[in-house]
Amino acid sequence: MTGGGLLVAGTTSDAGKSVVTAGICRWLARKGINVAPFKAQNMSLNSFVTREGAEIGRAQAMQAAAARTEPSALMNPVLLKPGGDRTSQVVLLGKPVGELSARGYHAAGRQERLLGTVTDCLAELRRTHDAVICEGAGSPAEINLRRGDIVNMGIARAARIPVVVVGDIDRGGVFASFFGTTALLSAKDQELVAGYVVNKFRGDVTLLEPGLEMLRQLTGRPTVGVLPFQHGLGIDEEDGLRVSLRGTVRESSTAPPHGADVLRVSVLPVPLMSNFTDVDALAAEPGVIVRFSDRPEELADADLVVIPGTRGTVKALRWLRERGLARALLRRAAEGRPVLGICGGFQLLGERIEDEIESRAGTVDGLGLLPVRVRFHPEKTLARPVGAALGARVEGYEIHHGVADVTGGEPFLDGCRVGAVWGTHWHGSLESDVFRRAFLRRVAADTGRAFVPAPDTSFAALREEQLDRLGDLIEEHADTAALLRLIEDGVPAGLPFVPPGAPS
């Protein structure tokens, strides 16, 4: 096999495209196939920095881990980072190139001009890999956006690769969604749709089979997988504007605490929250309970409060003050109760923020809990730092416009600590196992909890287990022979047209 390809589309957002793409990547990698993920355009506030210093969506970084390959900018050439309901920062080939409104991005053929860039990236991946598994975005049947589409049927048609459509049966209406998605596509787009994948099925699959046969008769296309509903599946989330305040952490560890007490962690769901995946490593620890809290009284029993990253530091600061959370944080600091700010959460803990870039708010007073002054620069810092803290080696990654001038406190991962208040620009630091355990021991000491971190929790191993579960899902519940034929042989000939269709 050389340069085979497949696009995983979906009937809706959150149908399961990211999970299915990752699962196919892991299944192929376990077969010894050199595979890479690809998403032409991603909208996400959860991003990652590659070794060459490029910013891509975290979902593609995790799909690269599933494929057992190094993530690169080629895998996500266009990343849109929302700054509000109508504007986004455009990141092209890993570097920010400006802010655009949704109308501005879609106007004047801007997306069509990016099609050449994304097809070049896909072609390079296909040249250097046996197979590339592409992920679509939203639905391919968003006919109002089809003309400028570069991530669904646009890239599939340009690269001439087959498409499978994923539908979430747990939502209901999956047969109508499959049929309607296909029928709304133009004849030339329909030529590429080769089959369907039912996701999150509960119950006896034999009861579903008559419907699958009727769908085949109606569309001329097979269902190539019925994936069962399984708790705790998923990879790093994409859409930071659609985060549930209490549903972001998929499943905190159910293992009992290693010591006598648990530790309770409250994460503040600040506006434009980014890289909230930083707390996944805490949730993986036995005896650590992670929850999202947006009211001051919900922080009363928290042993640690985490303020995550945000694409709107000044907006997040205003939100904290409006809700009374700022006062709660000041009380915690005065009482010596732990607070951790990461990236934007670190910046707002400082004394002053000068922002003419992100919010254009000018100079704003921070919470004053750390001796830090932040100035936003046009050039974004994208880095993969390595350092040490609490006697342990730490790896992380940085994504920020704000530059921190630290004038005091105890140094901490290029940030600082004063008392029980900690601040750093480093995302991902809590994934370093020895450091995470040392940090949690310090939190337990500050709060008088008889909490003891488990000595053998490996976040990397847990992530590998998760990715293997996704590979198992495909291997055990999909028609892998049919998927392999599509990847190797390309678009099947003679797929029928499903009326009414949409104009090309």
C-alpha cells in the first residue's frame, strides 16, 4: 500500500469522527501500516505544539499518537481559534496569520485559495505514508458552505479519496441523517460516499440489521461498522465554545484513594477556555476528584482550584469578578489554600495586564496574587520547554501572546509561586508523572489532607490504553476488510445517485 486514503465525515458535529479516525489509525498502526491522520481545517481552542514549533489541534496530535507517528503541521494545516462568537485567529501551517470574522473567512474565495495549501499537505503525507486517514468537520451536507469547503467533500473530491459517514445513533434519527446527508450532496460528491458507520449503539445489533439493509437499498451503500456505546471513550476535545461546564472531564478515576483522603479539584470554566485537557492528568490519579465549578460556594471544599488557559484573559478576569470568584480566590490565597493558574489563568493572577492584541483592552489590573506583569505581543510564543520543579523533570508546551515579567516569588516552570498560589505558562506539565505526584503531595500538605498519590500511575500508559481501546473498537466492530479495500483501492465504481441532490 502506498498513499492510500479515507475521509471520515459525520452527519453532525460530535458524531464521533475524531474517535473513529483515531481508532482506524491505531488499528492500522498495529497492523504495521505507516499511517498518518489529517484534518484540513479545525476549529478548536485545544491545541498542541509540535517539535518543530507549529500549533495544531490537540485532536490531531492525539490521532498522531494513535498512529504512532510524530505530529506535524501537515496534519492540520488550517486551525481556527475562536476569540468570540464571530471572530477567530487563523493559524496556517502552524503559525498565526491574523484574526478574521466568520463572514470575512468565507468571503471573497478565501477558503478556495486555501484548498491548494491543504491538498499539498495531504499529498505530502500520502507520499510519505502508506495511508492517511482524514477527518471531516461538522457535516458534509452544510450546503450553504459547500462552495468554499476545504475540509469535507472539497478535500475528498480534490484528492479523490473515498468517504465514510459516521452517525450517532444515541441521538436518534440516524437513518434519516445518513439518507439526508447523502441526498443533499451533489452527484459528484455522492460518487465519493462509500459507506456508513453507526456510532454509540446500545442493545441487540440484530434488531438494527433490517434498517441497515433498507438503508443499503435506499442509497446503494453498505454500513461498514456498528460501534457499541462505551463509557469513557474519546480523545482530546476540539470545540472550546461548546464545553459543558460539568461534562468536560469525561470520567474521573473510580479507583479508591491510595491514602486515607481524596483530593477535590475545582476547575474554573473561564470564557474561551483553552487546553482544559491539562486537568485530564489530575483526573487520572486515584483519589483525585475533578469537577468544573462556576460559583464561589462550590470552591469551599476544594483542595485545589485550577484556572485553565483562555483565549480571552481580560474577558476571563472580568467574568471572575462578575461572579464573585475573584473574591473567593483572594480569600483562598490569604488562607494559604492552593491555586494553580495555567497560561491565561497564570496571567490573570498577576498585577497588571497590558493587552492591545487579544482584547485590545489596554492596561488592566490583575488579581495581584503573583508578582507578574504581562504584556501581549503580536508574535505568539510556541515552544516545547523542558525543565525541573519540585525535584522532578517536567515537559510542557507553550502557546501564548502574553509575555510575563516575573519580579518576585519562587521560580516555577518559567512562572512563579507565592505561598500556595502557583502560576505557569506551561501546558501539559501535569502529564509528567513524578512532578504531578510531588505537586499533589504539596497540595495535600497545604490542605491537611491525608492524601497519598499512587506510586505507579503513568499518564502516558493510560493514554496508550485509551488509544488501544479505540483500535479495539474498530477491529472488533467494523468491517475492517471493507475499510482496508477503500483505503487501498480508492473510490468504488458505480455508486448510485440518491435524489434529490444539491447543485454542484
